[in-house]
Amino acid sequence: MSILLVNHDKAQLGRWCDSLRKWDVPFQHIREGFTALQIVQLKNISGVICRLDLPLISGFALSGMLKNDYPDLPIVLAAPEGSELPPHDTTRKKSWDIGPVLLSRPELQKIVGMLLLADGSLLQEERKTPFFAGPAGFQDIIGLSPVLLELFTLIHKVKDQDITVLIQGESGTGKELVARAIHQQSSRMDKPFVSVNCAAIPETLLESELFGHEKGSFTGADTRVIGRFEQADHGCLFLDEIGDMSPATQAKVLRVFEGRTFERVGGRQQITVDVRIIAATNRDLEENVSRGRFREDLFYRLSAFPLVLPPLRERMEDLPLLTAHILREFNRTASRKITAVTLAASNKLLGYYWPGNIRHLENVVKRAAILTGGGVVDASHIIPERRRPGTRLPAKGSGLEEGTPTNGMAIHSLAEVEKEAIEKTLRQTEMNISQAAKGLGISRATLYKKIREYGIEINRQ
């Protein structure tokens, strides 16, 4: 199975080929449309990425001809770089599956991932291509987006430095995976990696958990207990959700930073440790410092080398790879395997905001796999919306939106709110794309993408 690239622009076609070659994705390439018909007939083509403005025969015309003969063949139409995307055209939509799109490298990555999910290539366990595996040393962190590659570069630079790292990011973005990646590539890699979730341990127990305690130091302390700092000696201590730590415990952690010494609860012996500390939080620590909720001196100790993890919505080109990873894990224990994910299902996943990030995506994809019962995941199996308590599914044919509460008040998804905002802004600007994009705070390309995604009609008087 391979992808057919059709593009008369030699430079752009070269960039497409270079990317697929680097990712070790099988492909064929040509520079004119008529030969595409013969290649699809003779080769085992799993998808076509076609330039919109081909000479002699346009991309629209070629896609229509291909769909007539091969209705199940996925076709993507790409617009010229730097051009304005044509408005949504429902009369031609049946001729292609995705497009027209501006295929930057991240967008190409996303499209290729969707095509490989649709033909099942990404779900094959034996497939160990650079496209799926990612850079060496980061196999547990799935993705090739520019923001993620920049993060990998920073991790490489800090891995062997004896400096504290503060990982900031929303819940579900994979902060512990990044902490482990730093440790596993450092000179301490053969020493312990000890993780503590500061938000999951009651405040009354956190001090003992971190520093340990002596026998008889409090009711129920029947034996001496070694704390996490001692357990991580010569290794790495990961303090997750450190923003939830109380000021009293913050003060004691600060002492370890300053002198690398501490005392167990109920003890007097000074214990010295050599520990690299990596901390993580989903809170804005600077704001907490300004409000007196977090010690300023500890904040500056922690943030010697800050790393910011992007939310999933800012690296959606990685979503097909993440989906494949989740389904591979699912298939290892499932009695009936998932073999593919349709383009319609991928598009539905890509159209959601993912407030819970990768953890949220994992739940939705696993639910879809269970609903499928094995075989192919389709759009009908994707249920990304989260319902409030007291809501129910409407009866079939009721005309109600999914997630309508029993009290009759409608719950609108973020996608619905976004579509309404775009339509309102377009009406206010009399369908002026430039003014509407400026008013919405997004680029023209992004606005065109949203217009196509939501099927918004552009009616200029």
C-alpha cells in the first residue's frame, strides 16, 4: 500500500517526497494528472494527495474521474501554497474526502496519518517506521509536530545538566512522560526515578511521604519509614502537581533545595541526599506567587529550566499518531482487533477541542473501539462530548441535539459555539474574510479551514 502524490510544482512535490521518505512511508509521485489514472489502476494505491490547480486536467476533474472508478479511494486536494482556499462547495464535495487544504509540513503529517489509519498501516504492530516511532529516545512521547520537536530539542539540552526542571502544562498532556524521558536520557538513568503526586496525598501525610518518619513519631508510626527523597538518592524525584503543596511543606522542600539535607518526621539526624528534582504543575505558579499561595523563593528554585507542554489542540497534526498508539495498545489485549479508522472518524476526532487532552482522547478512542466490537472505527463510534449530570440521549427522530438535559436546556459543544461565532462575524463583516479573521484573532488560512470544516456558506451580495 502506498500514497500517490500528484503535483506539477517541482519544488513543493520535492518537499512532499522528502517528508514521506524521511518518515519511511511508501509513495509514488508524478507531475501531471492523466498518468495518475494509470498508476492507480496498476499500483496498490491506498490514497491520493493531488494538487488542486494541475495543468491540462484540474485536481477537481481528476478527483471526480478517480472517484467514478474507485469510489472508496481516499482523495485529498491540496491548494497552492500562499493561496486563498476556495469556499466550501457542496456540489464538488463528493469528488474528494479532504480538501482543499494548504499542505504545510504539519498539515501533510496529519493527512498522511489519516490515510495510514484508513488503510490500517498504522495499526500493524510490525510497522516500526520513523513516522510512528519518532526521534530516538522519545518513543513513549508520540508525535512529530513542530512544538513537540522543539520540546525534544530542549530535553536533549537539559538532560545531563544538574538543574531543576519545571514542566508546565494542562492536565492530560503527559508531564510525567516528559520527566521520565529526561531521566532516561541523563547520566542518572540507571538510578531510581521516584514519582510523587502532591495533589493525591493528604497534606497531613505528604511531609512523611517525602521525608519519611521515625518509629513512634506519631500515632500509628510503628516502624521507621524511608521517604521519597531518600528513595531517589543519586536518582531523580518527580514532584507532580507541586502547585497543590501547602506553604508549610513548601518551606521544608525549599530547605532540601538549599542544603540537600533534611530530617525525618520525629527525627533529629540530618540526612544528606543527591537528588535531581523535576517538578510539574497544571497551575499558573507565577499567579499563585502573586496571590501568596506559593513561595516566591521556591518558585525561582523550581523554574531554573521551564518546559511548557502544548495542549493537544495546539498539535492536532499528532492526533492520528496518538490514535494509532492508543489502538495498538487496545489491540494487544482485545479479542477482536481494530483494523482501521475511517477518514470520517479521524475528521470527527480532529474537529473536537479536547479539553482533557491526551487522556481525554484515550478514553474516547478506547470507547469507540469497544463500540465497534472489532474491525473498522467509523464516525458513528466517536462520542467525544462530555455530558453534564442529569442529561440523557434524546429519542431517535426527536430532533434534539445530543446531550440535551432533561430540563430542556440545550448544551452546546465548543464546536457549535465556534461555528456560531464565525457565522456571526462573517455576517457583521459582510463576508469579508480578512476583516472576519482579524476580528476573530485567527489567520485567513485558519478561518478558511474552519469555514470548510463547519460547511459555512459564503454568500457575498
